[in-house]
Amino acid sequence: MADSGPLLVLTDVHKSYNPGQPNETEVLHGINLTLQRGEFCAVVGPSGSGKSTLLNLVGLLDRPSKGTLILAGQETTTLADTDLTRLRGRTIGFVFQYHHLLTAFTALENVMLPLLGDAGFPNAAMVERAAALIDSVGLTAWRDQPAGQLSGGQQQRVALARALAMNPVLLLADEPTGNLDTVSADAVFALLRKVNQEQRTSVLFVTHNPQIAARCDKTIEVVDGRVVTSG
Amino acid sequence: MSADTTQAKASPAPPQPRVASTWPRWQPFEWIVALRFLLEGRMQTAFIIMGVAIGVAVILFMSALLAGLQTNIVRRGLLGQAHIQVLPPKAVVRPLHEAANSSQAVQGAILQTPEQRVKSIDQWQALAAQIRGLPNVVVVSPSAAGAGLVLRGGSNRSINLQGIEPALYFRIVTMDDKLVAGSTRLAGTDILIGTELASDLGVRVGDKLHITTATGGDNTLTISGIFDLGNKGANARSTFLSLRTAQSLLGLPGGVSVLDVNVTDPYQAEVVAQAITAATGVVADSWIKVNAQFFVAINAQKSSSALIRAFVALSVAMGIASVLVVSVVQRSREIGILRAMGVTRPQVLRLFLIQGGLLGLGGAVAGSALGAAALFAWRLLVRNDDGTELFPIVLTPALLASGLVLATVTGLLAAFAPALRAARLDPVVAIRG
């Protein structure tokens, strides 16, 4: 993985649904975007503008219909599914609007899951790493609680700890505070900021909240599938 | 990174943890997730395991019952007969042919079926020695058998006389466990008779019977033992006496009318019978050939049993598949999250296959216990009038193992379609729900 140069470069990225069909719909029209290492970038725009589609492409959950996407120096559009999945697991952390924790597992186990999925078998280092992350989000006393028994704010903090488990270079946050009260939202944003500042993890933060967007280093506005402002 | 504990401090103290946070080191990721998914849906898992268990129990119970029944029928049938009987050739009438070159002659003949007299097997001692030397042959016993009439006071009964060499014949038909009075001793004037005949004639051990035959033989014999062959007709007609006495009564001095042969594996009797015919040229009938209708019935029973088992296995598979299909739908968002965090499609496929296999295996273990309990109850409740077991039923380790393997493989196969569906889920669509 290249350590120099921009972390993420999107060049003329298009995304169409139902390509080649009469109902083909292009939702992203030639996106050009660069994200430097350690940048904390807000993505704003009206609903349906293509923010989530852009985030899915950047998160390697989906593939562009056209254009190139280079992540950490690696061209991703030509990678096989398994390679793409491994790259995603090792370089990107996700925090969604809804925490999406696995309720069959405890808070600690949820944080361990990405490490376990990558390594295949559990080990002591995983438990230590997950416990440290749980401590860092202030949930030490709740680490062995089933995820479903935690409050919304606690669950979102567990989701953040899980997103950091693989020590990713890029954090993608899709309205992670949109479903929280002000205190919990501030706490989650503060945690993301700390991760960004202390570990130089780049963050793409989708939000509808102009106050939160104003606290980011950079803002990208997406309107009708196009980046209209970046800076 | 420092802890943000604002909310944590404000929240109430957490209850005691319900779930342990560490896993055995040997357990791979897929097993851990599969087990936890199954445990989380306890009720669903319990119901499908019960369903599989009932299916497996039915298969095991039915298989053990049919195997026991079949073994019992075969065993009972073989207790009173030899595996192979070598008989003298039947008498036939051959027409006299005209000379081959007299093309003008018209040939016509009415062939009358000849009567079959009791006659001896030609050179039976040499033949018996030859058969004894063949592979898989355990014992060869010569017998002189024919019809006779027993007279006792004013009553008489027609009987089958079978002259035997006790040392050989009782290795084929074990008489000790069938004897209800007296002994199996067969000296010159001894005779063994069935319970029904003894009852009809009002005789006991030590009483005398006067025997006559159609060839003019007659003798007075002493009842040395009374047996029960488990068949009323056989008990009314069968008698055993020494070979020499029977030869004298039947007019077969030095001859025997049948060679009874037992082999190592009763189910190979027909093969050995054909080998005897091939080696000696005499007619040898196996019990399989003689009881052909019985084997047709056994095969029909096996086929219907296999069909029932197949349908039960199919219903088990459908049950597991339907539960996993529902599980995939219910967990699609979780699958999407797992995929987002780097879990590959093959890993997702495996974790659902494991669930199917575990449901099958769990159901098989429970079903084995259920089947064993049902068989135990059957043996306890369904008994003969005298309180003895109807017939022995054994749940063999091989049958249990086959049940476990069948159910587990069925679970794996049933899980394949839902597992494939889970593995193919588009993470974007799955997360969106």
C-alpha cells in the first residue's frame, strides 16, 4: 500500500443502474475527487443527490460503471471480488446511520468480528485490540453486554470501535449522527475527530447538518450526481 | 484517544453479561458466527431440530424394525431347514426317436409324467465328501426321508419320516433348544416327535409307536424326545429317527434321499448351490431359490421402506432449507455488514452451510435418542402372549452412524441454495435492507 500521494483519487467516475436496459439510470456523472491522507471531509447535498452512491463506490461496496478509483495507490475497478473484499476490510472502516451491530454478539465481540473475519481464527491479540477500542469509546463497563441491550448512542460508539478495528486508512461515515440526540451526536463526532487527528485516518463524513459540516476540514457538495463545490 | 464517557456515566449500571466474550482458539470464524446465529434464534433452531429429530427417529425406528423383522423371519425359517438341499434327479420319460435319416416317418408320442418314487442319491458318500471340500461349506448331512404311518391303539397319523445322523443334522437344525421333553438321543429304535403329534396320539417320552411305510417296512420305535418347531403343521407331521432305521423302513438300504448342506453365509447359499451343481452335476436347491416368493416380498418391503425414508429425508431437507431461507432474509442486513467489513463470499457461503450441517447433525443426535427410546418402548410394550420379546430389534452402531451422516449431509445439501443466495447478496442492497 503506497504511503505517499493522495489516499483516494476518483477520475471521471460514472455510475449507472440497469446499464444497457431501457430504464438505465445514471446517478453519478463524471465525478472527480481527491482525498488527501488525514483529511476530514464532509459530504453534503440534498437527498437523492448521489451521496450514498458515491460513498458505496468509495467504500468498494459497488463498482463504477465508468472511470477509475484509486485507493491507497491501488486501482480498484479491475480487482476480483475477493481481492476487493479483502482490500475493503483492511483499508476502510464503515459507520452507518443505523449502527448495524450484530445482535447475536456482545459489544466486544462485535468489535472483534472484522479481526476474526480477516484472520480466520480467534487469538488473544484480537481480544486486547477490541478491548482497547471499547475502552477508547468509553464503554468498558458494557463490553460484555449483548449489542441489542445497549442504548442508541452506545451502539453507535461500538460501531465506531468496530470500524476502527482493522486500523483503516479511510473511515466512511454515512450520517452516523443523524439518528442520535445532540449530546450523543457530539460525542460520536468528537470521537471521529480524535481518530482523524491522532491516527491521521482520513474521514468522509456524509451529513445533512451544516454545523457539523462546518467543523470539517473540507466540504464536498453533491448535487444531481455531480460534485458542485469542493473545498 | 481518550474516552468519552458522558453517556456511559449517565446510563444505569449494566446487568450481568449473558454471553461470554471469548471463543475457543480452534473455532474458525464461520463456526463462531454460525453457532451464534443458531443460538440467537433459539426457538426457530429448536423447532427445526425437533422436526429433523422426528424424521431421523422415524427412519431409524423403521429401519431397525424392518431389519429385525427380516432377520427374525430368515432366522426362524432357517432354524428348521438347511441352506442347500442336494436331491436325486427326478424321474423323466424320454420318447424313442426314429432314426435321423428316416425323413418319411411321422413321429408322435404321448408322454405320461412318471411317479416320483423315493430313491437314493447315486454315490452319495463320494458326493458328500466332494461337497464337503468346496469353499464356504460348513456341514453336509445325509438324510433318508419319506412318508410313513404311525399307529397307536385305534388311532393313526400320517407322518414324515426323516432318518438322520444326529451329530451332523443337529448342526443344521439345532434341536436342543426346541426340545420340550426327553432328549435328542437317537439310537436304533428311538424316535423324536412333535408336540402336536404327541398330543394327538396321547403319548409321552418312553412310549412306543408302531410305524409302517408304503414299501412294507414296519418297526416299533420308542419316543426319546418331543420337540416344538414353532409350527403346528410341522409339529404334527415331522419325526426324526436314526438314518439306519429310516433306510430300513423306507426301503433304501444304504441309501439317502437328500444331502442337507449348510454354508458360512446363508445369503450366499444360491452361489454355493450353483458351485455344487457346477462341480458335481447334481441338482442343488438353495433356500433362496426354494423361497423365491419370500425374497420377492422382502425386496418389495425394502423398496417401500427406502421410498418412505427418501420422502422423510426430503421433508427434513425442505424444513432445513425453509428455515435457512428465512434466516438469510432476516439476516440480510447483518450479512451486508459482514461483507462491508471484509468477509468474503466463500466465508458467507460456509457459515450458512455450517448452520445447515449443524441443524442436520443436531436433529440426528436428538433423533437417534428419540428412535432408541421408541424402540425401547416397542420392545417393552409389544410382546408375545407368553411375555417374551416379539422378535429381537437391534439399533446397531452402523445404523446410528448412517442416520447421523444422512441427516448431516441432508442439512448441508439443503443449506446450499440459501447459502448461495446469502453469498451472492449485494452488500449495498443488503445493508439498505
